Amino acid sequence: MGVAPTSGRRVTAAAEGDVVVFLIGLRINRWRAVRHWLPALAAMPRMLKELSRDGDSGLLARRVLAGGPRVFTVVQYWESREKLLAYASDPSGQHRPAWAAFNRRVRGSKGSVGIWHETYIVPAGSYESVYVDMPPAGLGAAWGVEPVGRRGERAAQRLASGAA
């Protein structure tokens, strides 16, 4: 497998408007309670696959992170809060049945598995990104990238001026 191409020497995300960032994670608290944590862990790839097949879902990009052997996090970038909430509440999608099954299982799990999520709506002009000699990641993967505006411009200057 080759190395992914870089986006250019120094670029920034081409995001415009508000940015929706959704973080969701799972923590395995009891390794032996496989019947409680494995279904929850297995549900996320199915949901991500469903979202990636639907170009209108609103999911722009995502990154899976491992925080050691028992902690998993997915960082997601969405077109809008409305599209994120629509997916979460869609009775025909993967999320609703997975959430209902998790809630049934967790009652008897004695804390064997924990899950969490956080949603951030970041107002336009309140985010900043720089990618140097690497493929687009995060916001750059979600919205694409463009050259950083002015030579020597610092992230603090862009945020202070209100430029994205």
C-alpha cells in the first residue's frame, strides 16, 4: 500500500459557514463481557458504511481514533446539525435499531461498556486549520483544501481577523 498523496506544501480547509463536529466514543470497561460491548462496537462500522453510501446523508468526513486497547472514538464532520439529527432519528437507518439494542443490553451489563457523544456547532470564523506536506485531514478532508492566503500569516491572525 502506497503513501497517500499530500495536499500541497501549506494549505487550509476550504470550509465556509458553520462547522458541525460530532464526536462519538465507546469504552470497554469489562473485557470479559464481550456480549455487551461487541455488538455496540460492531454497530459503528455498519452506520459509517450506510452513511458513506448515501451522498445526501450529510456526513462529509470521518476519522476513527483508538485511545488504547479499550477506547474508540469517531470524529465526524457534518453538513448541518439538521442532517445529523435526521440520521439519528431515521427509523429506517442503522442508528435507531443499534441505539435501541444498546439500551436493552446496557440494563444488564453492570457498566461493562460505556458510550458517549458530543456535538459542536462551530460558528463561521471560529475555526482554523493548517496542513503542511500531508493529505487533507479533519476539516480539510470534509471540505477540501486551498492554499493558505498570505505568506507568513499565522493561525492567530486568521482567527482574530474573522477569516476562516
